[in-house]
Amino acid sequence: MENDTKFLDSVVKALVDNPDKVKIVRTVDEMGVLMTLEVHPDDMGKIIGRMGNTAKAIRTLLRVVGMKNNSRVNLKINEPEGAAPRESRASKSVDEAMEDLKI
């Protein structure tokens, strides 16, 4: 197992409730290394984090690991099959929200 795969595996398994469902696929091409991560649907929130901050931090750390090994490392997080579609943050207009408040 490569250093970047070991690193990602240990970080992700420490974060999730279902470490046995963690799957990492490593592919190398002319653009660098692509790490594709799949986790249990219940663990997606833990991997993404609030506003995507956990995923951003993991990606940053992977880039550092890649720099130490003279490669460019990117992370793709696959959305689990059958996951409910995410709703947009702005699901209501300002007028609708004010009407709900009845001010």
C-alpha cells in the first residue's frame, strides 16, 4: 500500500462509525494521483464536515503527503448509491421566510 493510501485510510477510519465500509481506490495518470473514497452513507457527513471543512482539510493533508513523494494527489469522494439528494441551502426566498415568521 502506498504512503498516501495508508494515510487516507488511517484518517478516514478514525473519523467514521463504519470503518469496515471504507473503500479507497488509487489511480495514477499523467495528471497525478487520484484517490477515490467511498464510505457508508451514514458516515458521509463526518467525512464532508460542516461547510465541507473536513473534506478540505483531508485534501490539504493529502497534497502535503503528495509533495513529500513528488506527486500531485487529489481526492474524490463518491456519493453513496441511494443517498437522498441534497437540497439547496436557499430553499426559500426572503419573502417566504418572513411570511413564516409572521412579523
